[in-house]
Amino acid sequence: MQIELERGLWRPMTTADMPAVCAVGDGIHVAYPEDKAVFVERLRLYPAGCVALELDSKLAGYAITHPWRYAEPPALNVMLDALPERATTYYIHDIALLPETRGSGAGSAIVNAVIAHAETIGVSNVSLVAVNGSVPFWSRFGFAVTEEPKVTAKLLTYDADARFMVRTLG
């Protein structure tokens, strides 16, 4: 997945990006830390869903997404070991953007690209856990807060404001 922006470029993530990816993640998601091994594993398991944002010649954001099982968001900082043989959702694990990306169109561009990619893999929806007050952002792209009893306990491992959100495809 490669997307040219007026002020930057979304490009495939590489293992060489990991130190910068971890630095961005640690800076943006202070309350939700994840080990480098989690990012490395996601890249290994589904490279087509891992992209890095270059802005002014430095890594300023990333997106990590992959096929998964509906209403079973992976726990924070946990290895997956493998992706399911029959995915029932396309899961947005994380999109993190540094403050200097605001106004660049990077967030909208990657969300639209992720949705377009999800439509090509044969699942009926895209899902995520919204944190950091991001429900309004995701709602702009057709995601809706969805109550799923089996997700409730997992959401509490994030915080009381975390919400499971789904966008139906097709």
C-alpha cells in the first residue's frame, strides 16, 4: 500500500522502521504501551496491512491492520502467533500519527485505503477499538460504536472510555 500525499508518503513498513514505529507508538499511546515484538510480529504476519508515514523525511506515523475474528479484538501487547484461516473482520490494530501530521490528510488517506483493502479480502466488516477519545474521528468514516457482550471485559483492559466500533462493508 503506497499513498502519496501533498506533504508525505504512506509506504510499506519495513523491519528497519521498528525503532521509529515504537517511538511514535510510545509517544502517542502512553497509556497503551506495546513491545517492539508485537509490531514486528504483526509486520511478519501481514505485511500488506503495515504501513509507515514519512513526513519531511522522517517517520511520523504508522498503521497496523490485519484480518481477524469479529468481536475478538486482540488484547494489548499480546502476540497473535498466527492469523485465522477464515477471517470474519478486518481489524485495525492501530493508526498512530504524530501531532505534526495534522492537516496533512494522512489520517483520512490511510483510513480510506484500509477500508478499500478490506473490501478486497472477502470480509463483511472492519472493526477496531477506539481509544483516546477517537470515536468522532472513526464515525466520520462510517464506523459505529457496537455493543458486543463478549468484547465488554476486554474493553476494560484499555480504559472505561474504550469503544468497539464496526463499519459494515459492501
